[in-house]
Amino acid sequence: MAIRKLGTSSAPWWAGPIRGYFEKDQERHYPVGYFRPSGISPCPRENQLRYMGLARYRPFDNPTMRRMERGKEHHILWEEIFVKTVDTLRGRDYPLKLLCPHIEGTSDWMVRDKLGTVYLIDLKSQERESDELKWGYLIQWNLYVYLLNGNYDLDIDRGWIAEENPVSLSIRPISMSYDEKLVKGILEMLLNIEMQTAKGIILPKPESCPGCNMLNCV
């Protein structure tokens, strides 16, 4: 039987669309008319422009899109591992909502120990290990705890941010404790944004700018 030699051929019909998916810059989209815990920044002006649908950012580039796609896959993988090994409550089964200020979202998952105590775990991808936790991670984790306790009469006050290295697939657990003062300040900021927006007032750029990537923060 003749052996077919392998060689370089023209690109198959599916290669173009697959390559194009990543080569095309992806716009960033934030919800309009409400806030998501995963999209809240320390800057009131940035949060307001997102809330109004006016925030403008550079599109996600090719490498960022690839990291985001891998992150989705890793999230599914880790959730299945948790479900198979410990008593796990999936966050998507506990949709979160607050009307004033209007916040919606879903957490990652919760784990329950043998005594019935529930802890919140939020997975984050970080290629480089850092001793400093990102401000957005703190806001997100604490808001999830506040909403879970309020929506489902839970009593969560501790948990972890599971920092995953997407290259080695190792996880570094960072212990977290609920910060009531932080949540109070965030809720007050968001409520003020809703009130000022209803009056037609755009918040000024803060004198001490925490820094953001908005193209129209002037």
C-alpha cells in the first residue's frame, strides 16, 4: 500500500473563521442601568459612565482574548473538581439582586464544611503571584457575601479568593473575612451615582485619581 506523504496544504475552510475570532478586537461591554460586583471600580466617575453606557475603552487585543477564553475553560474545570470532591454550592444556582442601588450578579461557588458552615470562594486568574490583592477583587468578594446573606438568609463571613496560575494550573488560596465598612462605603457610592444620574449630573473626575483605562475620562 502506498504511503501518503504529509506536506503543507492550503488552509482548510475552518481555519479562517477560527483565526478571525481572535484577530478581531473585542469591545468591552458593561451592563447599563445597573451594577455588577465584577465590574465595580474604586472610581465613582468610571462607575457612573459604565452605568450610563458611556464608558469607552480600548478593545481587548488578541492575547487578552486568548487568556479570557482559557479562563472560562479553567473556571468550568475547577468548578467540576470542587463539586466532585467537597460539598459545593454553585453560584449560578443563587442569582443575586439588590434593587437600591441596583446590583445584579452571580458568585463563583460556595463550600460547606462538616459542621454546615458555608464559605465563599471566588476564582481569579493571575499569572504572576503578588502580595497585594487587587482592589476590584476585594469589592467583588465582599459584595457577593453581602448579597448572598441578604438574598438567601445565609451567614457567610469568611472564605477565600482562589488565585489560579493559568500556566501551571496551581491554586493559591487567599483567606478573606467580610468587611462591613468596605461594603457600606461601596453601597453609598453606588446609591449616590444613581441619584446624581437621575438628576442629570455627571460626576467630576476625582482629584486623587485611582487610575483607569477609560479613553473618555477627561
